[in-house]
Amino acid sequence: MIAEKARAEHKSVSAYLRDLMTADVQRELQRRAIATWDDELKQTQQRLGITGQGSPSGAEVVREVRDDYARGQE
């Protein structure tokens, strides 16, 4: 089955497996980075006393910035 998939991608079995492992490592590194960022965000929110609840949506923030810009309050 692996040989068939490798052949379908015009790769050797070792190149195919190497690419699979590389993709797996990249996904794991991304998962770890996101988990780290999430932890840092939670720590920063706690330090600043921000609960995250009741935060404006991205659309609301954009709308407010546009309104300020339109009023000349850059």
C-alpha cells in the first residue's frame, strides 16, 4: 500500500515516508506553538485582569477603527 502511494506521487518509498514524517513533525511543531501561544495569552489575560468574556468581535473593532478614522481621530 505504501509503495502504491509512493508510486502515485512519483516518489521512492523512502522519499514518500520522509515526506510523511516531515509533514507530521511540522503539524506537531505547529500544535506546540499554538499551545504555547495560548498559554501565554491566558497568563497575560490573568496578569492584566482580562477575562476574555464580553470582548468585542473583530467586526466591531474594525467598525470602531473605521468610525474613528472617518471622524479624523486616527
